Amino acid sequence: MAELAHMSEQELKEYISNAEKVLENRKSEKRKEVLSEIHRLAQSIGVNVEIIDKKSRSRRGGKVPPKFQSPVNAADKWSGRGMKPNWMKELLDKGYKEDDMRI
């Protein structure tokens, strides 16, 4: 650890970057080993296994285009998901209708 204290900022950044790469490679190799063992064990009892990668099945999608826009301030937009924004509540209280704000 003493040698780290004498490194420049750039040297430390490179050291950290290299360490992160080594760690990722080790994780990847370990994952391959575990998956191979799972498949081997499954075959030994006559079972087919399909591994579903969580990362590729993310439920989070991209941005949703806005469905509503304030007739008073064009910068105020809302996708229609989640809670109604305050600007929309205020306009509804003033007598505007949701259809007046639909894009």
C-alpha cells in the first residue's frame, strides 16, 4: 500500500482501470465455469437447462414520449405515467380538461 501513496494521479487512475479489467475478466471466467458446471450437472440427470441472463431482460425501457403538454408553458410535458405533475393539477383546477393538454 505504501507504493500507492507515491503514485501520481494518472498512475493511480491507470492502476485502478487495470485492476477493474482484471476483476471483470475473473468474474467472466468464473461465470463461464459456473454455467458449464450447471450444464454438466443437468446433462448428468437428463435435463436441458436454459440460462436467462437478467441483464438482457431488463424491464426498464427507454424514455416514453410525452402524451400531455401544458397549453400555458410548452416546456411542461408529461408522459402520462406516474403521478400527475403539479402544473397539470393546477391547470385542471383552473378548468382545463385533460384533452386540452393531450399531444
